[in-house]
Amino acid sequence: MQILSQVGGSVTNSLAYVGALASLGGRARVLHFCRSLSGKAYSLPARRLAGARRWCTRIPILSLITFFIGLILALQAAYELRRFVLSVYVATAVAISMSRELGP
């Protein structure tokens, strides 16, 4: 009986999560619909310019975050690889893991 209650709890939590996602999607759709009715249409070049401005202001903080993630990853990899006398591969491991995990 305990297994059934665990499965039931897991299913209930999963359905609650899906319901919350559906609610969020519905609210976003309604917001988009209301904005389209208000007549405040934005042209595509204006959107691109605004996106470029936002991206340029975020580059320094993204670079700083990426640097610290790489630093932490290098420290942890060096600690583990030192046990196997493979600490020369730390830079390669960090480069591969950063490009695979954070690249996309």
C-alpha cells in the first residue's frame, strides 16, 4: 500500500506541475491577445534593435558568471583528477564540459 501512495503522490505532483504550465501558457496567450487589441504594434526592426540593446547590456554579467562557473569546475576537476595523476587534463576537461553544457 505504501508503494501505491508514493506513486499516487508522484502522479498528483506531476499533474499539478502540468496544470501550472498550462495556466502559465494560457495567461501568456491572453496577455499577447490583449496587447494585440490595444493597437500597440511594434515593428520588426524596432524589436531587433531593442533585443540587441538588451543583449549588449547583459554581456558583462554573463561573461563574469561563465568565468566563475569555469573556475569552480576547474577546481573540482583538479581535485578529482589529482587522485589519478591526470591533472594535466583539467583544462581540456573544463573546455569540453563548458562547450557541451553551457554552449547551447
